[in-house]
Amino acid sequence: MKTTFIYKSTTSCEIKGDFYPVEEKQAPLVVYIHGGGLIWGSRNDIMEEQVSLYNQGGFNVCSVDYRLAPEAKLPQIAEDIRDALIWLKERGKDEYDFDQDRIAVIGSSAGGFLALLSGTFQVRPKVIVSFYGYGDIIADWYTKPSMHFMKMKQVPETLAKQLIQSKPVSEVPIERRYAIYLYCRQQGKWNEYVSGFNPLIAGEKLRPYCPVKNIDANYPATLLLHGDKDKDVPYKESVKMSEALTSFGVKNTLITIPNGEHSFDQNMQKPVVVDAFRQVIAFLKENL
């Protein structure tokens, strides 16, 4: 049965996680990080079918919130993920039964980015699984207007700013925030809204938040899954990450979903997705 906990409290909000246990004692733990461009989403975004698959595979699951942009900025968001891992290792082990030495971090889209970023922390997971994540936030795809999003109805900056709240939040549904992301992608301003830095002027300040530029030989074993028709996060982002990991001798596998689009894993009945999750479970069992 799911239980909810608070892993961090700030002056403005409590940041929570949900724990989905298995009966087996000292089973490994999967920490899930939701997507949403770092602008929307919550721990509740994890699909029940995916929780069941991980539980059936013998893994406890913990889905976590984090403060969202633009009210919070990227350094604070990264800090929240760091603190979630530290809390689980130092305090969570006293509240929940899991093997603290066998932790995997899994994320999708922006959550995949944060999962990859966790591989650069001092307290690192043992395994990382990135669903259509990205390792480079200062590349052209995220610093220039997106042709894909420019074809959609234009969002004025006034609307985007109206949706920003007066204090940091850690749970917001997509329908209340997507316009901010759409504006950012249409204008090439995601970095400014999310990090507070202009990448053309302060690119070096963003470099620590680019996983692909901060790999070392101790980076966790990594599984990357990406559709080759992704119009939001380019497929080449996972290719670049795989090549960089290989150059450092880090164990990694890239699973390409033919004709797969962004959020391909939402269709859990599709044979290619079923097979992808079979490989995810196998990778976790082999490396945890």
C-alpha cells in the first residue's frame, strides 16, 4: 500500500514522495522522477501500470516531487533531487524496508534529465534509466526557438507570466502550466525561465547542469530509451549521452523505439513498449 512522506520542507512548501513497497525484505529501490519541462507535474504522474511492473519485478518504488520552475530555479531543483536521495539513504531506510545500496533513479523527459544529472551527485544511484531524457541543456535544441512548437498557437509572454505563482510550488497539473513551456520553446527561453541564466551569456554557469559534460568513470550504469521521431526532445540527445558514457567506459545501453514519439511509454499496450519495459526490468535486475 502506498504511503506518503515529506522529505524536505522549505519556507514555502513541503516536498513529498510516495513509497510503493514490495513484500520482499531488503529489496532494491526505484526512485521515479516525473517530467514536465521542470515546470509542471507531480509524483502522482507515474503510471499505475508502471508501478505494478516494477513491483512485480521485485523493486520498491518511490515517486518524488521537486520544486518547479520558474518559481524555483534549476540549482534549487537539482538540490531537491540530491536531498531526496540523501533522505532516502539516511532517514528513509529507518521508515521503509529497502536496500540502500541498490537504488536506481528513473525519469522521463525532464525527469530523465534529472535522473541523468543524479549520476553527477556525490550521493549517486547505482543505476539510471532515462526515458527520452537529455544531457545537454545549452545545445541549440533548448536555446533556440523550436520549429515544432512554433507551428502551434503562439503564446504571448503576458500569459506565460500570469501563470507564474508568487511562491515556489512542487505540484502543478499540466493544464495550469503548459502555456509557460510552450512559450519558452517558441521563444528559445527555457533556460532563462528555468535557470535564470541566459545561455548565450552565462553558458559556463549552466555547464554543471549538463550531465553529458560532467561524466566520470564512476558514473552509474545507464539505460537510455528514446523514440527516433521525438519532436520535443531530440533523439540525438540520448545518442550523444550514450557516446559520452562509452568514451568514459561507463556501462550503458541505448534502446531506440522505431517511429517512437515523445511519451511513447504512455501506451503500455503497444508491443514495442511492452518489450522496452521487459528490457528495463532486465537491466535493473542485472545491475542492481
